Amino acid sequence: MEYVQGRRLLDYVIEQSPISEKRTIPLMKQIMDAIIYMHSFGVIHRDIKLENMMIVNERGKGEDKPIIKLLDFGLAVYEDNIEFLKKSGTPGYVAPEILTSDTYGSKVDVFSVGVILYTM
């Protein structure tokens, strides 16, 4: 497991709010790249939120480059897992289909990313 030294993305958003579109785009791209990578292995996180992401700075080449790290896979499941049908997630970030007990898939993570984008 990797030790991540940085701060929660939530703290960054609170301190920097409102975040400009120019600064938001590269952060959201990293978040979506992480989600796409995770989904390519059939893993659904189910608890995507600002509190479960860290922002670290990679120093070098003259400028700081913020890097997003996705954390807390405690509620993550494989798409074919029977546990998948349980309600889980954080209110405010959770997709409606989880709350209504409808069958859901990896798109529930994308809904949560939309909430993050709205918050930023």
C-alpha cells in the first residue's frame, strides 16, 4: 500500500473556493482517469467523495503539479458480487438508484463525480 502525504481534496476545495474552471479541469480529468481505470477491472468504489481523495504536489520541472489519489476502498465491490445490492455510500454523493434499491452498475461512481464537479 502506498503512503500518501498531502491533504484531503475537501480541505483544498474549502480553502480555494471557488476554484476556477482552468484549475478544475485537470483535477477532474485525473479523477475520471482513476474511475475509468478502476472500472476497467470491474471494481465499483461506491463511496466517491471529496473526503476520500487526497491532493499531493509532485515537485519538479519548475512548477508544482497537483496529483489526485483515490482512497478508502472499504465499500468497493466487483460488479458481479452479490453484496452489490446493498445500499451504501455517503448521503449527498450517493446515486439515486442505490437509494431506490434498483439494479445499479459502475455509473453510480460517475454520479458521485458529478457531485464533486458541482461542489468545485
